[in-house]
Amino acid sequence: MRSGELEEVQRSLGERKFTQSVSILATEQAFEEALRLQLRRLAAPESLQAEEREEQSNQSEVSTEEIQTEQEKEPAAEEETEPESEA
């Protein structure tokens, strides 16, 4: 659908029917994707293993970046909360 068509369809169907239609379409797409994935697992499991390894490496890169970002934030937070020297 084009962006202008979306608003037109929403007006013509009404809010409730439009929401139901979008939900049904999303459910169908998720089901079809899961079905295709399962068929690929049955037909060529080795192709999925390569993709899973690639996906895991991408996730570990993101996790490493998140950890580094958190570590950069932590020292600044500790410096602010350090008690003043006791006299």
C-alpha cells in the first residue's frame, strides 16, 4: 500500500475493521515467515547454521558496544557520587 492509500482504507473500513485487518495481515506474515523458516530447516539445515552464526556475531558486536557505552557512563556516575575527603 502507498502512504496515501493507508489513510483512505482506514477511513473506508472504520477504525475497528482497519485494526483487525492490519492484525490479521501481520499474523499471516508472521505465520508464513515461521513456516518458510521451518521448511528451510528441513530442506537445508546447514544454510541456517551459517546465518545463525552470522547473526550471533552481529549480536555480540552490538552487546560489546552496549557494554562499552555502559562502562563509559559508569565512571562519570561514580565521580559524581564520590564522597568528599574526610577532614
